[in-house]
Amino acid sequence: MHGGPRFRSNLQAELGNLLRPPNPRLERQVSEQVRPRLREVGRSHAGRPAAEIVAALEEVVRSAGARPDRTALEEFAEEISRGGNPFD
């Protein structure tokens, strides 16, 4: 069965992550530190109301000591609500 373009892009992104050499500067960025947890929210909250997703995303960002960008999180939440995951 054909996986489609979304599967290929996810596979390519994951391969890129595995093959990319470690970058200490990048690893210090909050966005990279919380990315695995944001990805999990995207997976566990797919199809839920956007407001519920925003709250979960905000909690992840705040737990890392950062100030959430509400506009960006709302955009991510809309995509997750539709079944996508911008963090994959």
C-alpha cells in the first residue's frame, strides 16, 4: 500500500533528525527542549477542540520556564484539531 506524501515527509524529517550531528546551541533552545513533549500533545490531542489543545501546549512551554506565544500555539492547535501534527 502506498504511504502517500505525508508519510514520506515524516520519514524524511525523522531521518534528517537522526542523521543531523548534535548542535549544542540548538539543543539549548527551549523549542528544541520541549519539542518531544509538544509532539506528544499533538498526537494525544488530535481531533480535540483547539482551546483544549492550546491549554496543553501552553502548559508544556511554561513547564520549561518560557513564555508561550499564544498566536503560534493557536495556529498549532488548529492544525492538531484537524488531525495534523506540526511537531512531527
